[in-house]
Amino acid sequence: MALTVSEILHEVDLMRPNAVDAALKLKFLNEIEAEIFDLFLEFEPAEEALKNNLEARKYFWEKREAGAEEGTHTFMVSPAVEGGTDIGDPLNMGIRKKRLRKVWKFIPYDVTEGDAVMLLDDRFSGVYTSYVKAKIDYLEDETENYMNDAAMHNAEKNAWLSWMTRTHTHRQPEVKGL
């Protein structure tokens, strides 16, 4: 189920009553959303197969007994230089002209965008709530709560990243230089 900005901020307020301004909490939420956005760009989407518990057990047991290695994903990495022609200058010695490529950029949420949908769904809402709670505790000098929330945030983010690793294909970085 999709999460919205206002739902997460409301959930944080229920979990941790605070006197922090809503605009500052939105800034904290934008910080973690930008980090998630950057991590999302490291993965290629894969085909998702929905199975209930019984079908999943049968699927995994049959696969294990058959010894098949299905489900591996292969992909082509685009070359670092996209098109172009060799430059005739002998000092450049075959360096190709590079074409500009599109770069994704995260646009932060605005105060008026309370119904904007977040990147992660409700399975991983703890990534958002624990980060914002940790920032609030840091501002209010609640050291013990801050340490607990920071540890919880790392655990939630690692759980999400392990799910991404299982269900998506990691992009291979372009080789540059020698």
C-alpha cells in the first residue's frame, strides 16, 4: 500500500510527541527520501511474481529438488561513450566525443504536497519514521532515544536493501579510466 508524506509525518507525531516544526520534519523526510532515491538508481527493476504462501512453498521446494538455477537475470551494460566519432586531432588519439545523457534528480517535497506518494510502500515505512524520529531526538538532546532510533533506521534500511538485492538486478558501474 502506498504511503503519503502526511501519513508518515502523522505516524511520527503519534510515535514521538514533539515540538518540532512541521517544515523541519518535512526537511528530514526529504533527506531520507533523497537517499532512497539515490539507492533506487543503483538497481534495475525485475519482473515481480506474486504468490501466496502455499504456492511459494511449492515453488521453492520444486526448484530446490530440480536443482535448477532459474531466476538469474542478465543485462547489457551500455558503453561509457554513447555514439560519436573519433576526433581527427592526433593529440586526442582516438578519444570519442561524449554525448550527454539524462541524469535523474530528486525534487524535494513541498509543504503543500501532503498527499504525494513516497518511493517505498508501507512494508518499509520504518525507514522513514525511524530516521525522522532520530533527527527529532537529536534536536531535543534525547541521546538514548537517538541511539535506539539510529540503530532501528540502519536495521530497517538494511532490510529494504536486502529485499532490493533479492528482487532487483544491481546495475554494474561504468568502467572509467584504466
